[in-house]
Amino acid sequence: MELVLGVAGLLAVVVAVSAAARRLGLLAPILLVVVGIVLALLVPALRELRLDAEFVLIGILPPLLYVAALEISVPAVRYNLRPILMLAIGLVIASTLAVGFVTNALRPDIPLAICLALGAIVAPPDAIAATAVARRIGLPRRLVTILEGESLFNDATALVLFKVAIAAAVGTAIGPAAIGVEVLLAAGGGIVVGGVSAVLAGWLHRRATDPLTDNAISLLTPFVVAVLADSVDASPIVAVVVTGLYLGHRLPTLMSAGSRLQMGAFWRLVKFLLEGLVFLLVGLQLPDVVLDLRTPIGEVVQLTVAVVGTAIVVRFLWIIPGTYLQRLIPSVRRSDPAPPLAVPILVSWAGMRGVITVATALALPMTLAGGQPYPRELFVWLAFAVIIVTLVGQGTTLGWMSRVLKAPRDDPQADLRAEAEIQREASAAARAALDEAAGDAPDDVVQRLRRVNARRLDAAHDRVAGGTDTHSHAYVTLRRRMIEAEREVFRRARDEGRIAEEVLWRAQHDLDLEEALLERSAADEDED
């Protein structure tokens, strides 16, 4: 009972703090960490709640990566694969080496292997917060895709490097051949497990007969895939990402519209609660991480500044020169011209650390080879310090930097024009299908469907002509009032016993779908 109440209480805090963050215009992860620290100081008993590395790696990270992979555009990832891999592989390796060697230089008494493990811990940014800010401040869609793609693939690179460094630190014999085998098993095995799991999950989705079954399959998929991959020493992260990319790209043909609507709402809730819970627990644990330190304060400050500074600076030194040096290759320059300097600067600044850093820091061994002690509590603190500094410092200033640098933005009218063009083609296909299938259908039914088809095409062209003017806002406002009036009539009829509850739910469902479309339209206009 106490466990249930404790979990419910934490989730209630997550909901309340996230709502407050939205109202204040702050990033929820930042405020959750701060609130967690405050709660840990005011209620010491809450500090007994501990994040377990295995729980984070198998219980929290897979569903978060799975839903991110479901939502990302596979064609966009393919188009941006070069910059994504430069960040997810090249930058993670560079950051691991830089942080490892800097730490070892300042503390030569600590073996290099465990210092490199620290580098792998703090190397991979968690782009959850970065992409949330990027969307909110209207950064270019391509930049958001690169940040999302980086967050999907960099975890696997960091975990492989971490595993290799820990093996060396605890005395397991490891050489170039063993490292190659480790990488092959982790990455190659993850791709195989993810691919097979994706096909099987797709087969199950095609045969599901209702949205609840589809949602149950979707919920189980990331956990089953992660456990299967882990059982054969493959990378659970790679496997889950491969499965999510495959299924997300094929969702329009795998599920019914009802299943997709329900699944989208379900995963938004899961993602919201899991992300919030992790950042809240980070804040709750931070006071004990500080109290556990046995290293002199001067040395702690020196190492903290060095590690945090290295993690931030290396990202700039890798991204900004790399962005322009690769354009020296003629084929790259022709296919992908160099962006304004503001773009690589913003990508460099959007390097906030998060869930994977927490999980790997907690997985640090207690002792090294031969039982040799090392300041594990110092390394855990350094990992948490990188999270706090990058999350708070960079997360709160990314929007300000975007305004100062006058970052380029996508043209909303271009999207509307493309939508109108495709809608024209879709409407033509719909008319052809209607003509072919009409047969002996009543003429009034056929004419009604023709009017519906024409209204959809007219609406798309109207958005191009004046999608953001006062007429559109007036339409949304007035239609919302009309929908609420309709709802009230149905509710009153239910209360008076004139219709059954099921009739009310059906009518309300249809009205809710229309209002959701209106809200989406209004949100798009606000972003524009």
C-alpha cells in the first residue's frame, strides 16, 4: 500500500510541476529537477527512493526511445543521416575520449579506463528537452530532425563505449579484436533482433481487431524487444529503435484510424509520466550524491568545471568546423549547401544530458580490477553535474540564443501550398474512387460525398490564401462555441433520459475529433 501511495504521490508531483512549467513557459525537466531537490531537502524520507540502473535501461529508456522512433520521419532521417551519424557516433566517441583524458590528467591516480567510462556516461545528449524547446521556439524542422535522430542513435554508441571501458577497468581482458566483436554483437545483433521483432509486431498489428488490442501490442513491444536483445548480448537500444522506425513508417497501413488515435494519446501519456518521473528522481537523489562526496571541495570544483566545460566545448569544436569542412567535398556541397552559422551554433548548444547519463552513472562498478577502490561517488556527482548544468544552463537559454542569432525558420506557407497540392491529388483520387464504386447507390448519398470532397479541397486552398488571418481565427472560435452547444444538447438529453449513454459517447467522440482538429489548426497558426 505504501508503495502504491508513494508512486501515486510522485506522479501527482510530476503532473502538477509539469502544468506549472507550461504555465510559466519553462522546460518541465528543469523545474522537476529543482522541485526534486527541494522535496529531498524538506522531506528526507523521499531520498530513500533510488533509481536503479537496470530499471532505467530496461524499464524506462526502451519505451521512451520506442515512441520517439515511432514519431520521427524515416525519410527525414535518411536524408539527414550524415549529420546524424556525425553526432551520434563521431561526437560521442570524441566526447568520451576528451572527457576521459581530461579527467585522467587531473587525477592520474585513477585508471584511464574508468575515466573513459565517465566520458561515455556524459557524452550522449538527451534531446527530449532540446527538441521540445526547438519546436516551441520554431527552429527549422531539419534541425529538430537532426537532434531527434542524434538522441535515437547516440545512446547505443555511448553504451557500447561504456561497456568496453568498464570491462577494461574491472580487469577483463579486452583488445581491438574483442572490441570489434563487442560492437558487432551490440549493433549488428540489435539490428537483427529489432528487424525480426518489427516484422512480428507488424504481423500482430495487422491481425488485431480492435484499438485496445493494438495498444496492448504497442505497449508490450519495446519491453519484449529490449529483453530479447539483452538476453543475446545485443544492444536493446538499437533493437528498440529499429523496431520503432519500421513500425512508425508503416503505421498508416498497419492499424485502423481508431487504433492510431488511441495509441497516439496513450503514448503521449506514457512519455509524459516516464520523463517527468526520471527527472524528479534525479532531483530527489542529488542531495545524497553531494553528501556522499569524500573528495576535497577544491578538487570537486576543479573536476566539475573541467568535465562540464569539456563536454560542452567538445560539442562546439566538433559541430561547427565539421559542418563546413564536409562541404569541401563537392558532392556534399552540391546536394546540401552550407547552412548559416546560427544553425551549427544552436545544434552545439542543444546538448542537454538526461536519462541515459543517469542510467550509466548508476551502473558504475563499486571497485576496479583486483578490488582497487576509486572515487565512485565523485564520478556519479560529475555525471549529475553535467545533467544539471546543461539542462538548466543550456535549456533555459536556447530560445534566447535563437532570437539573438536570428535563426532561420521554416516557411509555413510552403507547407500549406504543399498540403493544398497533395490535397488536390487526393481529392481527385477520391472522386475517381467514388465514381467507380457508386454503382446503384442513392444519388443523394453520392452528391453528399461529392460535397464533402469539395469542402476538403476548398479548405486546403483557403489555408493557403489566408490560413493565419482573422477569418480563420474567427472560424475556429465560433466553431468551438457551436461544438460546445451541441455537446450541451446531447448531455441534457442524456440527463433527461431521452438517449442512452452510448449515444452520448458516440456523439461526443465525433465532436471531440472535430475539436481536436480545430485545436491543431489553432496551434499551427500560433506557431506560424
